[in-house]
Amino acid sequence: MERVWNFSAGPAVLPEEVLKIAAEQMLNYENSGMGVMEMSHRSKVYDKIIKDAEADLRKLMNIPNNYKVLFLQGGGHLQFSMVPLNLMKNKVADYIVTGEWAKKAAKEAAKYLKVNKIASSDDKNFTYIPDLSNLKVSPDADYVFICQNNTIYGTRFTELPDTSGKDLVSDMSSNILSEPFDVTKFALIFAGAQKNIGPAGTTIVIIREDLLTDDLPEYCPTMLSYKIHADKDSLYNTPPTYGIYVCGLVFKHLLANGGVEQMYKKNLEKANLLYDFLDNSKLFKGTVAKKDRSLMNVTFVTDSEEINDRFVKEATAAGLVNLKGHRSVGGMRASIYNAMPVEGVKALVKFMGDFERKVLNES
Ligand SMILES: *Cc1c(COP(=O)(O)O)cnc(C)c1O
């Protein structure tokens, strides 16, 4: 079977070149006589793999020296707990609730501290990003939390909130490396690898050094301390060694292909192709406010559930897979992360056009 165009929201498509390198190195990594999966995380060979991965990510995102880069496990979900556990001082935090993930993050944080929801788009099923110009940031907030790209709903922050000087924490699980971000604007960034980077199982945390502290609640598990992981360069315990290796291959691939600037250009091109089609379609329409549209996750519907289902089914048969929307939104969602080639989006747009003509002819 040929490879398909995979529009999965995550785990998601990886660059084919990277998969080929991983395949070539599967049995014998650089003459070590073994594959990366079989290697000690304390070996010299592996040390270079993890150090290179960090150095390359630092280059790609222009991460300043006063930030630590951590390779952890537990996905976005564990960060929903680690963030409050490690950043609490006054035990108050502000959350901007723009979707399922931010909602879950707020709920988890509320186990440990007082959560203020200072803005939300829940009144319109999270189809927009709320007005950020007049935020009432709590004077005693330990941090302000955002989910920058809402994977399920297909919205993104096109500007950052004014946090009145409070530390900004961003869940970048589905938009890290998709466009240039100024890391210095954030206190902490986290992202599960499985959307826009690599295999599931690795979580990347970028944290400003002054936030690392031993002064954690007594009940906080040692494994959930950022400082422990930072002090040990992500080798406190066995890290997700193979996942970090593949992430590293993706970073090298991005650097060799123009870095984040070039990805951003391609991502704009891909997103515009799809959104322009949707805006001119007589059958399909986008589901979110135009100004807040995600570059990574494009959500759309037709007026009929039946036609939605038929579309997903026929697209799948044509080799365009994983287009069904998240169960909380319905309709369709095309995730077009960095690794989705422009050709994949062109194939989707062509299929949608053909499908539209066919359906409209029938009625
Ligand atoms: C997928 C996703 C999560 C959840 O990630 P897990 O790694 O499954 O815990 C959290 N936040 C965002 C923005 C996501 O897209």
C-alpha cells in the first residue's frame, strides 16, 4: 500500500525523509553496532543525540541561554499538573479558556491553587479567541495560562495577551515550530511532540531558569519537579530515548530546510489554499472566526451530517485520511502540520472541489 495523505490531529504525519533516515539507522546507529532503542541513555553515543537535539531546537527557536530545554514524558496532560505544582507561590493563577485543552488545564490546576478564568470563548463553542485588550489579570496571579493553538476547534492566538507583567505559560502542543515565536515573551512553553514534532511519548518544556525551584509542595512527586529534570539535563531517569532521537532528526530536517521562517511561509501557503477554497465553496464552510483561524488545524462543515459522513468516507477511499472532526465539534478537520507537504493540501482541495460539484449536481 502506498502512503496516504494523513490529516491526523496527532499523532500526526512525519517528514518522509526523517522516517527514511530512522529506518536506515534502525539496526546500527552510526557504527555503534546497535539501534538507538537499544542504547543506554548514559552512553556517549546517546549523549550526543540528546545534546544535539537540544542545541538544534535552541537554534530553531532562538532560545536564550536563561531558558532550560527539557525532554520529559507524560504529554500535555502532565504539564497541566506540573505547571501549577512548580509555579505556585501565591496559589492563584489566571487561565484564558479557549477550548477543551485550556479547560482541562484549568480544571487540573484548580486541584492545587485558585484558578481565575479571566477570559473564555465558551459562549460560542470556542469558535473564536476572546478580546485580549482589556484583560483583568489578577494582581496576585502566579502566571497566566493560554493554549495558543486550539487543536480541536481550529483557532489560534494571533497576538499574545497583555499579562500586566505576569508570567505567561503557553501550551504549544499543536503549534510549536509552526511560526516564529519570541521565546522571551514566555515564562514557560510546553508541547507534546506528537503533533508538530515527532513521535508520541516525548514532551518538550522550555522554561525560564528563575522559575526552577526546590521549594515545592511536600506532596509533589520528585518526577514532577522541573528543577530535578533541569539539574540532570533531562537524564534524571530514563528519558524517552527513541522519541528524542526522532525529534532530533526532525530538528535537523527543519534546519536544513530553512528553519521556522520557511515553515511559516509554507504553513501560510497551505492554510490559505484551504481557507480560500472554503470561503468560495457553496458546500463547505469554515467553523471559526476568520481572524482567529489556525494555520495547523482547519475545521469545516457542510450543512448536513449525512454529507459530512459521506465526505469523510469518500476522502478516505481516495487516500485522504483522518479528516473526521473531533467528537466535540463534529464535521471535518484537516490537520496540516509542518510535515504535511503543500501537495497534500492541493490534493485535498482538489478532492473537495470535485466532491462539491458532484454533490451539487445531484440536488
Ligand atoms: C493534544 C493536545 C494536548 C494533550 O496532549 P497529550 O500529549 O495527549 O496529553 C494538550 N494540548 C493541546 C493543545 C493539544 O493539542
